[in-house]
Amino acid sequence: MVNHDEEIVRRELDKDRDSPAMGVAENLAELEGKSIEELETTWDCVDGVLDHIFSNPPSPEAQLTITFTYEGYRITVEQNGRAEFVKVT
């Protein structure tokens, strides 16, 4: 049985920052050892969705989660700011 937990990188995003998607890009740049300028814009992937779920979150019972692919990673972001990065390529 393969344990995929070692392939998952967990981070906490700052939900109060002006652009939470930038936090995703910064974390990914760090994981890849790149500058943020070398990455594609997150706007094309999540189209401002992260900004919306953190600025106007639904009730806590909703436990909103978004999963998307960006720069070769499957990224899952929870409403509470937890994020998981899994390399898929």
C-alpha cells in the first residue's frame, strides 16, 4: 500500500490578506524554488474564487473547499485557510 501523505504539503494561508490567491502562488514558488514572477497568474486558474470565499464566507456549516490544478500541483484550499499541495506532474 502506498502512503501518499508524504507527498502532501500542508500550509496555512492568510485569509485576511488582500489577495489570498497570491498566497497560493507564493507557497508554490517556495516549493518549486522559483520566483513568483516565473509562475503563471493564478487568476486564470481560480478567477478570483479564493478572494470571494475568504471575504464573504458562507456559514461555518458549509465548510467550503475548492480544489484546482495550478503549475503541476493539485491544490485544495479550505474556507478556514488550510491548503494542501500535491504534485501531479
